[in-house]
Amino acid sequence: MGIVLSESQLLDALAADRAAGRTVAFANGCFDLLHVGHVRYLQGAAAEADRLVVAVNDDGSVAALKGPGQPVLPAADRAELVGALRGVDYVVIFADRTVERLLRTLRPDVHCKGTDYTVESVPERAVVLEYGGRTAIVGDPKHHNTRELLARIRGAADAGQP
């Protein structure tokens, strides 16, 4: 079994982990162009439990969330890159616009969000409380983002710079 799993494979893996007494953290995102903010967010999430599941938005949901020109990389590539990071145990690609359904299905012990949120402002907070989980804010201050990185790359390309 690889690190990028289908939802049913992930459920089986998590059942085995829970039977062994392991806790589960969950993080999610588009991860279109991997940057240091993503790495720090996922490292922080990994520190919250024994296993880290990362849900990566599929191409359709990234396009709906981010607009024209995204995703830059296809979902399978983004999932493989995220899965290569230390601390990430499982990756699943999801098509929903939000992770609420996935949270209800997987029921992670900890739902991790980045520092652009507070525990109170996390959109899925009610879902996590509903099944008895907790929410953690992890990572460094939000000074990195894919949109600015893409703008810098496009600006350099438009100016003929390498």
C-alpha cells in the first residue's frame, strides 16, 4: 500500500492504526505549488498526533476555489509531493468543496488548520465538535502563499527573466 490512498484504503489503514492505539491528525489544502508555509503547517499538524492524514483538493475543486490558471500541478502530482514530506503518513485526494464530509467519515482526533484561522473561525469546527474531535491551529504566521508565488513567477516570465 502506498502513501496516497483511496478513501476506502485510508479507512482501513486508520482502523488498523486506531486498533493499535494511535491517534490521528488531519490537515487539508490545495498545495498547488509547495512552499515553506505548507511544510511548516504539515510539520505542525504531524506533531499533534501519531499519524497525519493530508487531504489534497482534486483539480476541479482547486479550480473552483482558486480560479482560472489553477491548479498548476495535477492532483496526483500534488498528492505525491505532499506524501514525500516527513511526518505525512497518508494522503487522500478529495473532490468536495469542503472537508466536512471527509471529517465526518474519517473522524480524526485532531483537525489542523493554518494560522490564518483561529480555533473559533475554522469553518469545520462544528463538525469536529459534533464527533468529539478537537481543532488545532498549527504552522507559522501566514506570510507565504501560492497566489503571490505564482504572481512572482508570471511577472518574471513576462519580463523575460529566468
